[in-house]
Amino acid sequence: MNALVVAALALLVVTTTPYVGYLALYAWVQPAGSPADKQDWEPDVSIVLPTYNEAQIVETKLDDLLKLDYPMEKVELVVVDSSTDDTRGIIREYFEDLDAPELVLLEEDKRRGLAPALNDAYAAASKEVVVKTDCDSKLPPDVLREAAANLADDDINAVTGRNVEVLGGSEVESGYRGVQSHIQQLESHLDSTLIFHGPFSAFKNDALLPIDPNSLADDTELALKIRRQGGRVVFDPAVTYMEASFSDFVKRRKQKDRRGMGLIRLLVQHRDALGKYGKYGQVVLPFNWWFMIVSPWLLAATLVIGIGAAISVFGVVGVAFPAAVCVFAYLGQSDRLGPFQPFYSISDTQVSLLRASVELLRGKTDGTWEVDSELREAFE
Ligand code: GDD
Ligand code: MN
């Protein structure tokens, strides 16, 4: 057999084996729901909301928060605002004739980036449970109760949830989120999950720790640090939120690449955690290293060598292989792959992770970004 063919097949086997292993583990553990011993609990809650030029949607966000099924007398809203538009004016006016929730408004004169802003907000949060949410995420009324029920378990220090409906209707993103939520359930049942979702996460106040001011993955960083301190951080599919996303290949890159960069950098910074902290360091972290750092390069190599192998074996007819890959990508980004859409979604994420690795190697790590106004339109 042709050496290129052997190499391509070998690479394919190496790349897919850990995924097959994880699927087998999933089938064995059969994780369902949250591992927490959930109980009704109604603690005082600080809701932390960072804002940067959100004048377009902040009022809708506040309406949404007031619709939560929770006694507002028990809620404190901590906004940290770094805007140059009128966001804080709108917020102040909104709260003028409102008795509850109580508003704590932290005003920054200069934008320093999300992580330092959040550190201030977390330090100001005074209630027993602290929730972090983004301006461009929608929350269902039951979300605080579901989150609190998880935190009622003494062993659980933080909980995040599932993106149930991708605003703007991107099938690419929802396909990926579906796969991701199964992985996160498995991780939570084994020990703790790695990825925490900024649109909605909840923490016990006494578990909070400062995050790296340059962080591009503040929520996951916080969860990882809490786990390293001996806490347990889980994913509960009953805790839900909605967030806007694009399907278009090019539009997706900006946000996904940045998030990928933040996560990869975080894993590398905390590489000493590998192998420690029970199954978290023995299974969860290695799998995420594989998925985020190793597998994107292997997949790219498989593709390149696979194309070489196809052409060397079939000559011109072998061009059908790269052509098929292009058709797959084209149909995938326009949400037309039907049942195969999740496979495209995973490839799309792998593309971002590969690009993120390259950007990191090139030394690009800016801590601020453009807030996407097109995504805001889906929210209104
Ligand atoms: N105060 C403050 N200062 N808020 C900011 C800043 C800043 O410099 N930059 C962004 N924000 C606010 C936005 O107004 C929004 O409410 C939230 O932070 C998230 O910003 P987006 O622009 O929507 O970014 P995203 O959707 O890609 O953010 C995701 O990734 C981040 C980490 O990479 C979310 O999951 C975030 O929660 C997460 O922190
Ligand atoms: Mn966002």
C-alpha cells in the first residue's frame, strides 16, 4: 500500500481513538442530569452583569432579570460598566422608581477589559450566591431556582448550564452545544466539568477567587481555580439560557477563535494540574487537552495527508476527496447537513481551536474585543 495512504489511515485512527474511548466511557457512566443532590433553596443572590456599550439591549436584559421567578428583595444586581455610550444612564433611570432588586453600579472611567471589571464586581457582590450573566444572554424564569438547588448540596461550589436555544438560529452552534453538553454531563458525574459558560454561571460567594486580569476565558478560569482549591464545579442541563450565534463560517471565526485562545492558554497555564485532583486531572483535563490542543493539529494533518493519498492513488479522480470536504463545509455552514450537522459543528470548533493555537504561538493575546452589535440584534 502507498505510504501516504498508510499514514493517513494511521493518523485517522490515532485522532479518533480518544473520541471513541470517551463515547464508551459515556455509555458506561450513563450520566443524566446534574450529579448534585438538588434541593429547594432560596438564598440571597448577587447577580453580576458586566456591560460595555450595551445601550441597544440593556433595557431588555433588565426586563428579563425582573421576570425571574425569585423574590427580588433577595436579589442584588451588581453592574460593572465600562461603556462610552449611555448604558449606565439607562440603568440608573431604570432603577429610579424600583424598590427591588437593589442596584450596585460600579463605573469604570476607562475600559480595562472584562476580567478586571469582573474581579471588581465579584469583590463587591455581598450575597451568599453569586450569579454571573452576560448582557446578550436571555434567561428563563426558573434559572435561579435550578441553580440554587444545585448549590444547596454542600459539596457543590459552582454550577453552569446549557445553551438551549441559539438566538439567531445558528444550527452550527446548536449542533456543537448539543455534543458539548453531553461531554459536560459526563465530566460532572466523573468529578467536575472544565468549561463554564459566561452567559450563565452561579457560584457560592465564599468559593470565589480573583481571575487573571488578562484572561480571555474568565468563567472557565474561575471554575478551574475553584476546583483546584478542592471545590466541585458542575454542569446541570436543567439550568438553561439562550445566546446569539452566527452560522456563517467567516462571521463565526472572530468570537470562536478568541474563546478558543482563552481556553487553550488557560489549559497551558494550569498544565501542572494534569494528573492531580482525582478524575478531574486524570480524565477531564487530559480529554480537554486532547480536544482543544492536540486533535485540531492531528485533524489538519489527516486532511492534508488524506488529500495527498487520494490524489496519489486515484490521480485526478482523487480530487473528489477535497471537493467533498468543501461541499461538506459549504452545506454545514448553511445549516443543511441534517443529521450530520453535529459533525460539521465539531469540525468548525476544531478549525477555531487550530487558528487559536496559531494565534497564541504568534503571541497575540489582547484582553479586550469588539462587542458584536450584529449579535445584539438577535437579542432584541
Ligand atoms: N465591564 C465590562 N468591560 N464589560 C465588558 C467588557 C469590558 O471591557 N467587554 C465585554 N463586556 C461585557 C459585554 O457587555 C457582555 O455583557 C459580556 O461582557 C460578554 O461580552 P461579549 O462581547 O458578549 O463577548 P462574548 O459573548 O464572546 O463573551 C463570552 O466569552 C467571554 C470570555 O471569552 C462570554 O461567555 C463571556 O461571559 C465570557 O467572559
Ligand atoms: Mn456575547
